[in-house]
Amino acid sequence: MSTQPVIVWLRRDLRLEDNPALFAARESGALVIPVYIHDEDEALAPGGAARWWLHHSLKAFAEDLRGCGATLVLRRGDGPSIIKDLVGETGARAVYWNRRYAPALVGRDKALKAALKESDVEVFSFNGGLIREPWEITTNSGSFYKVFTPFWKAVQSQGPARRDPRAKLRKIKGPTSTPASDDLDSWSLTPRDPDWAAAFSETWTPGEDSAQERLKDFLERAVDNYDDDRNRPDLESTSRLSPHIAFGEIGPLQIWRTVMEQIDAGAIPEDQGRKFLSEVVWRDFAHVLLFNYDDIQKQPIRPEFADFPWQDDATALRAWQRGETGYPIVDAGMRQLWQTGWMHNRVRMIVGSFLVKHLRLEWQEGERWFWDTLVDADMANNAASWQWVAGCGADAAPYFRIFNPMTQGEKFDPDGVYTRKFVPELKDIPNKYLQKPWEAPDAILHKAGVKLGETYPKPIVDHMKARQAALDAFENIRKN
């Protein structure tokens, strides 16, 4: 075994199973130094809720590594600079990492790779986070896909990445003396005063083992009716794997293989399993957009939307953020987000449409708020999804599609279970009026203990007027 160690720079890949960079480093025969760098650059630093997840994910992963014989080194600061410092401190002969795909990160990694090679340090990079890399699935003309459905068909036709599945690592030999490491608690990733994330642990258990358990439970319990039930926030009908995927505690390729094995074994219906996989592949599609467009967190993919006449209304934005819009399904979603760090996908579309089309506030406001409040905040998914709902992205919803929050609530929360859970002040309102309490007779409101404008807000906008104003604004953009 070489006396010179190798470094594995871990990013969003905190797992032992099917981790190409970690596996290749172990197979090199050298002593392995796993490193995680907390980069506090504004564009890279996780939001508040994701910081809570990161703390617990790193804690679990460090314990898993110790069980294998390696020690996770924690550093804070500029990633490339710290990697260069660690190479100097340890005499490492190679650095391994799994790739990331934002243009700025791609450029940063290329520059680091060139600098290390000039110092005779080898660099090896891998696909550890996608089913297929952004440049691998192309149209007949060789360009990238801008519409999801043909992209999904192409992924199914061409299949997943061609690499052998890697079993969970059981042994990783690290050096007896490891580089200095930060104490995880010193990063203050978890809130303390106040601890607004106190209830997160009732919903979530970060870590690789939990991710595997969640996938197993979903495939046993909910996948059989996935296509019908996935839009129902009142049911436990989705996998809730998104934060585990976002931090690489489980990879989408692992999910693909597991689901296809279950389909081939006849354990789950093929149509339902593939529908679930299409949702996983949407994340790949979002990374294609991230890779091919500059700064999709801030700039609309369709440039004409840069001139959209957005409103500037801090009061309305605050009401949306706090779940006080007067539209119960919208408020339920925003409160679920605040209380649990997560929101059901159907409700994400409803609240997103409400922000950009009812309130006509910039979609970037929603993107920033979700980045800060979602435990599953993902650079590609978050931006691509907000651009989709705003109508300015690739494969975007037509501009004239404006979700009606009342009918959406009635259709997808038919018994009001979800709405009443997160908007308890309306718990005694009959279903007929639950999604539109302003239409309830005074006697019913009185019996339910509801005083509109006092115990629950009146609608901050009129649905029909707001809808028409949005349509007019979008039509002007289209004409121009």
C-alpha cells in the first residue's frame, strides 16, 4: 500500500453504498481521507432548513465512516483552497470527487483539477448523483432536451448510467493520524434561539440507513396506487425521499435499480413503478437545465419574462410566507413547510402558482424562500420547478394555466384532512366551505368559532380579479 494517502472530497454524496468516488479511492489501495467542506459562499451555502439536515446527515455519515475505519475531516471555507491546503498537509497523491453540474461549479472543479495536475496530483471525478449525466441524453440533432416527456422516453430507451452497482463499503482504511478537523457543533448548523426546527425530528431521520428504510417502506406500502394517490397531500402516498436524495444519502441510480428489480420480480406494478421513476428522472432533467443555462436561480430561461411587470408588495409576500393568505390550501402548504421543512409536491405547485399568478410576485422570491425553508432544497430542482410554475422555464406550464386554490383544495384534499391539520382554526368548518370560508353563512362561521379577519384572514386578493390581471400581463408578454 502506498504511503501517500488519497483525498475524497464529499459534497452531496453522504453515503457508503454505490458511491463511485469513495469506492474508487478505496480500490486505489491508498489510505483514504474523506473530507467535507462547508462552503459559506452565498450561492452554495444551504438554507436554514437544509443546514439542519446537513448537521444530522454529517453526524450519521461520520459514524458510518468510523465503523469502516475512516475519519471524516470537516473544514469550513472555500472548497478548492481547502483541498489544495489538505494536499499540502497530507502529501496526498490523488483527489477523488463526484461531479456537480451548475456552470459555476463545473468551472471551479475544472480549475482545481488543472491546478492539482500541475502539482502532479491525480484527479478522478465521477457521476455519483444522476441516472445519466447532462450531456449523455441528447436529441437526434445532438442538442439537449428542453421538454421533459421526450427526455423521459429517451432515458427509458437508453437506460441508466453504465456502471456496476457497488455494494455498501464495509472497510475503508484511513491514516492513523488524520488532518485537523472542525467540530461539527462549531458550525452552528442547527437553530437554537429560537429552535424553529424542533419538530423536524418528529418527521425526519437524516442518514443513509433511514433513506434505505424509507424507499423499502414506500415500495411495500404506497407504490401500487402511486399514480392516483401521489397528488393527495392528505395521504402518505409519496416516498418523501427528496431530502435523502438531495444530500446523496441515496442515489437516484440506486432507486432506479431497486424499482426495476421489483418490477422484474412482479412485486410492484410496472406502470406505477415507472411513474414513480419518472418523478425521480425529473431531477435529472432539472440538472440538464442547470448545466446548460447560466444562473437559472435568478434568470428566466425564456428571456422575454425578464420584462414581466411583477408587483412589489412586501405585505403580500409576508402573508404568503406565513400562510396567512386567506386561501386555506395555500396556507396549509406554507405552514407545513415551516413546521416540517417539506411540502407535498401538488401543494408546491398550488402555492407557487398563487405567488406568481395571484400575487404577481417574482418567482425568484419563491425560489429564495424555498431554498431557505426546504430540507430537500436542491439547486437544480428548486430553480427549474419555480421557472416551470411561473411559465418562464423550459417545458413550462402554459402561461394561462393558473391553479384555482379552491378547486385544487377540494379535489386533492376532499375530506379536508390536510387543510385542517395545518390550518386548525378552520377545523370545524364543514367541507362545503372549508376551501372558501368567506362563502360560509354567518351562523356556520359562528358555530365553528371563526371570525374572518380576526381568527383567520380574509383573502388577500380576489381570485377572479387576480387571475384576469395575471392573464392580461402574460398576454402582453406573449404579444411583445
